[in-house]
Amino acid sequence: MSRDVFVAGVGMIPFAKPGRSDPYFQMGSTATQLALADAGISYASVQQAYVGYVYGDSTAGQRALYEVGMSGIPIVNVNNNCSTGSTALFLARQAVASGAADCVLALGFEQMNPGALGSVYSDRPSPFDRFDEATDALVGNAEVPLALRYFGGAGKAHMEQYGTKLSTFAKIRAKASRHAARNPLALFRTEVSEEEVMAAPMMWQGVMTRLMACPPTCGAAAAIVVSEAYAGRHGLDHSVRIRAQAMTTDGPETFAARDMREVVGCSMARNAARQVYEQAGIDPSDVDVVELHDCFAHNELLTYEALGLCPVGGAEKFVLDGDNTYGGKFVTNPSGGLLSKGHPLGATGLAQCTELVQQLRGKADQRQVPEARLALQHNLGLGGACVVTLYERV
């Protein structure tokens, strides 16, 4: 038996550059306290907690939550690369939906170092070995950071097949900056034009400039999920329901297709979105607002197609027509997305949740999408996992 699950509280701290944030445990405890206050409950009410982070030692979740309270509840630490935060939310929702608990916390945080992502453990095989081999075969061993080769290579494949222009990715980045300018929690709040994005240092000739990549970021975000009965008994806000949710991992096509778009998870996203639409009985056109995983401007464009927001091959037209922003078909990343809001890996999925819950409550201030009723979230982690979640205002 599956019960309806509601988001009763959300909390998020302002994102910061590496070296300018509090330690991870302070960020995590602060985000938790904000979510508890938003829900109107104490930590004593929380029955389970799922805590996500990528770079940190074992039981860092306990270290953060012990700052809030030591109640003896189960605390499960989660690491699923960049989809870590939404994986914590996925597990929290399952706990409530199954009846195992009535009030569960999902928390994500990250204390990052400057510069490109890299492996921590060099004395053992990397989980990305097969991804690296596929990337070498498809795009060569370019002298650029690995994540840039993954997503730049995927964007390059779209450019080669459909004639997508580099300026289209620049338009996506400029749009992100306009949205982030309205978000007091975003890392970068300065608007940049398409021309400024194009003029930024070239990181891969003809494929990507520096401003088309998200920055390393520190931050934390949290959500409280509850059953309908629990919300009713305690007078909690249950205006936002998790209508549907799916998590997928890689299939054979990731490597067999010999396509960088598959290597970076387009089929994972497509399959998760299909499951969500089928669970909810809706069409993509019914969605009002979207927070998607724009770790690079290239991935945002690819994800439009994977989520069914536009036809395959139609993403450039989608951008040029303005259908990815206010006044268009879908407002994508009203928060500013990873490109401007920032991407603290473990916190990203729960920051997306926070934005969409505020949108559906009608409390997103200058970013508010008028009459938003259905909100879609996409959070991707290579290696791999993808979580797609549909929220509904009830």
C-alpha cells in the first residue's frame, strides 16, 4: 500500500564559493533548522533522516544532525554523485509512502574545494572507468577537465547532428543569470548577456566557454516530508504533494549506443520522466515550472528533449522561441539553476525541491510563476542515477 506524501517544510541557506562558507555540519544543521521552522515542528518529531553528501567522511550526516538534536533516530548517509540530494528525498518519500514512518527529514550539504571535480581515491578502480573509456573513444582525450569532456562532448554531438549553435548554449546561460538575479540565495546574481557568455574564455574550442559551466559551490538544503494523516493531526501545511517520482540508473544503451548523450544520462532522464508522467497520468505539456540539472548549459538543452518539453532535435528552436522562460511554455530553472545558483553536489536536489515547493505555495517572490500547479524536478548523477519528481499544489 502506498500513501500520499506531502512536503511540509523546506529550508535552504545561501550558496557560497569554496572557502567562504561555514563548515559542512553548520550548513547542514542550519538548513535542517530552517526546514523544521518552515514545517512548524521540532526535531523530536522527525522519525527518520536521510542525509546526502558526496565529499565527506562516513557519518557526516550524524555530525550535522547532532548539532540539531540527538534523538536516537535512524540516520542514513547517502552518496549518489550529483543526484545525491534527490536520492535522499526519494528514500524519505519511500519511507512515508510505505508507512514505515510519518515524518522524515531529507538533508543534503556539500563543502567543496575550488576547481574541477576529481577523484579522491587514487589507489582503487574508479567507478567512472567505463565512462572514461567511452568518452575517450567518442571525443578523444582532450586536454580539458573530465566533466567538461562528458557534457561538452554530449553538446557537441547535438551540434553535429542538428546544427545547434554555440550561441544557443550562451542564451541558456544568460537566461539562468536573469532568473538568479531575482534569487537572494543564488551564488551568482549578476546578469550576463549572451555576448558576454560567448566572450568568456574558451574551455573547449567551438564547444564551450567558461560561463557555460556551473561553479563549485558550498551549501545545504533540507525538506520535511509527511503523510497526510500526520499533517492533519498536527496542523501542518500539506498544500504540496509529491504526485509522482522515479529513480533510474544506466541501461545498456549508455555505452552500446556510442553516443555521448547516452553517456551523460539522457536515457536515464527520459525513462524516469516517462515513469513519472505515467504514474501521474499527465502529459509534459501540463507542467508549469521545471528545475532541471543544468550542470552545463549543454545539459540543460539536452534535458529539454529528454523530459519531453520539446521534440527530439527541437531544443534549439525551443530556446530561440523563448519557451524556456517567463512568458514561454515552461519556466525552467527560475532559481537560476546550477549555472547561477550554484551546485553543491549533495544539496542540489533539495535546493531544487525548495524552489519548487515555494513556487507551488505562491511564495517565490519576484521569481513566482503565475498560477503554478505542477512542478517537475530533474536531478542527474553520472555513474549513474537520475531522479525525476513531480510536485502538485493541492
